[in-house]
Amino acid sequence: MMKTSASFRLYSLGPDNALIGPGPERGQRRMLKLNASAAFLWKAVEGREFDEGELARLLESEYGIDPGSARHDAGQICDAWRNAGLIE
């Protein structure tokens, strides 16, 4: 199980979405731009435990994609979030 980091908050900046949280140096902030599907998933699981399978099901239901593509996309999103330090 994974959980989104409470240090990052999602903001809508016009048509764009970004996570803003602590940067590498004290007093700095870090901004990470999210595409629409990643922002949708973040909103759906923010602050609670989830797994890759749940993200895949959310992608299937919201975007009507096939289960194989949804699992692949969910895996890529989890990897990107993990590498960026966005999930615990």
C-alpha cells in the first residue's frame, strides 16, 4: 500500500495542475506539473492508502481505457510519484 505525501498540495493554475511542496533546501519550494489524468488520480487518493490496482480501476472508469493499458499507466504513475518522493 502507498499513501500520498502530506507535504505536497495540488493546485490548479489555470488549465494546468501542479503539486507544490518542500524543496531540497530549507525555505525553498518545489513545483511539479501534473497532466490531467495524474491530477485526477492524486485528488482521488490524496491523504489515504491506495495501491496500483486502485489507480488502474480509476483510470478505467474515468477514461474508458482497457484494463491492460490502465495497469500499465497506473504503474508508470506510481513509479514517477515514487521517484519524485510524492508517495510513502
